[in-house]
Amino acid sequence: MAEAVPGRKRTIWLALGGFLLAGSFLLLLVANLGGPGGSHVETDRYRVTTEIVLSDHGRELRNTVAGECVGYHGGNWNTGVHDSIVRQGDNPFLVLSDRSLLMFADINKCLPSPVNAGDVYTFDPDVTSAVLGRQIRMPFAHAWRFDDVDDPTSIRIYAQAELFRSGVDDLKVVSARLSFAGRNVGEPLPFAGEDAFPWLGRIPWADVGKPDYATHLHRSTFSGFEVQLHQLGEAQRCAKFDRDAEGPILVEGDVWDACPPWSGPGLGWLVATPGSGFSRIDYAYGQRSTLHVATLYRATWLSEKGAPGVKDEDSIFYWRPELCFDGLCVRGQAARRPTWDGFRLYYPRKNQVITVRWQSPAVSTIFRRRAKSS
């Protein structure tokens, strides 16, 4: 029994030493990660320009939009230590000859690291890797065309890659280049999109919680539906339906949840035909496009036209048309609330599915805005 006490002391001292060692490691980890909330140390800052050259009905147009890229090193408890880069600035855009505005998506990028003076990269929708030589892969995205820079009532959405390949509506991208534009640039980034878009400049901008926040949402919200046909693989077939049924079958709620994830190659977007008063939209299985995704309409304009809809607590108007597919009409399901995600129509025999997605963007939030517009 007399030797048991020193043994217990050794155990206590070993445990205490282990605790102190673990504590030192945690302190070192906290120092590296910046505490529970994490922190980032700026490691680089540089400017880039994105130049778009476009053929507009045979007339060449070009615009260059500036951006700033800021590199960080750091992390937090969830992600660990890592390097990241954040871009600030406008999406690339062009004001077309008819005073519409074409805005591109996902090509407001930063240059691959390490960045050097004179670096120039070309966007290509068909490059198979993220960066190949001096080419950058343009990810899948949609381009938006506002019908009027002074008073837009609609946004026509294009499959952006087709603007680079064959062109859409007599618009074709001749080239799109990303270039290094220097470090330690003193002047602030311009508000290029707001300056080129008078309607946007007239919409007050405010942060969340400020009195004008609901105003700019109300005035800049657009509404519409993206309706696409997909070919499913056999693994995506839903056993809850008779495989020989022709369809379409409306799928929603628990039935949809019980099916495998329905995804597959897109066979085109169904063409929308709005009816009188925008109370109904007609679609047909056989009328599809691989170029035009959808058309969105300004919510305040729809409200003034007497289109059916509801207003939320911020007086933002949400369009509620009846959606009809070759005579099958869906009433009361479409856009029943602002966060509604959509529904699906299934063709078991063809093993195809039409996905219907509600779109309701507040476009003033996707442009770089001044703190307060005049």
C-alpha cells in the first residue's frame, strides 16, 4: 500500500502534463485560426478587368468592367486553415444598340495564382478543366437581358454558353478576356453598372434594416418561371408510378420526396406563352428552346397590369398565374409563397420530367450599388 501513493502521484502529474500540452496545442490552434469565429489575414490585393466584345446584329460592341481581387489566409473551426480569394466589383455587361442591357454571370473572376503583370486569359465554354494554358473554363450560367435601361419591364434569360458558340437573337460574343490590371491601385472601383443603368440608379439602395430596404426590393423585384425538360436515367426512375403511363403526372409533396433525385441531361426549356392579363401561362411539350431559358417580368409592372398575385408584408408583389401544360393546368400550387421552390411533371413511359422553378430576384441586389443613390 505504501508504494500506491507515488504511483497515483505519477499518474496525476502525467495527466496534468498531458492537459497542459493539449492546452498549449489548443492555444496555438486558436492563434492560427483566430479564435472560435476565425480570422483572415490579407495576403494579396490586385485589380482585374473583364473585356467583352460582342457582335450585335453585325455591329461590334465592347465594354470593360473593373474588379478587385483580395487574397486571404486563415480559417475557422469548421474549415481549418486555408487560402481564399474574394472578388469585388460589377458583373460584366454591355448596353446594346436598342438600349437593352445584357449582363453576364460567373465570369467576374479572379486570375489564377500566382498573378503576374501581363497575365491575360480567355473565357471558353468548352474547356474541360478550370484553367488550360491561357484559357479559363466558363462555368454553366445564364445571361440576363433587361429590355430597357431606362424603364425595364422584363428580363430575357439566355443560356450563356450559346452566346459564345452560335449566338442568340443576333447577339454573339466575339471574345471575352480577363486581364491583370495592377496592384496598389489608389482610386476606388467605379459603379459601372449603376452608371450605365439609369433605372437602377433611381432605386434607393439601403442595407438590411434600413427604411429604404423594402423600397428597393419592392421596385426591383422580377417574377417568372423556369421550366425545363430532363431525360432521366433508369436509376432515377420512380417506382411509385406505373412505368407504362404516358403522363404527365403532377408530382409534389411526399410522393416527390419518396423518389430518387431526379436529375439528368436537359432537353431544353419550354417556351412560355403568357395569356391576356398575365393570368395564365401556356406551355407545350413540343415547344422547347435550348437558347432561351425564361422571361421574368417586373413585379410592379405586373401589378399595374392587373395580373393575379399577392403582396407580402413589405408590399412586394408576387405573381400567381395559372400554369398550363398541353391543357393540364395547375391552379393554386404555383408560387403559393415567396420561398416556393416549384413542382414537377413526370412522363413515366419516356422517363422524363419537367421541372418548374419559381424565380423572384430583386435585381438591385446583384449590382454594385452606392450607399445612397440620387
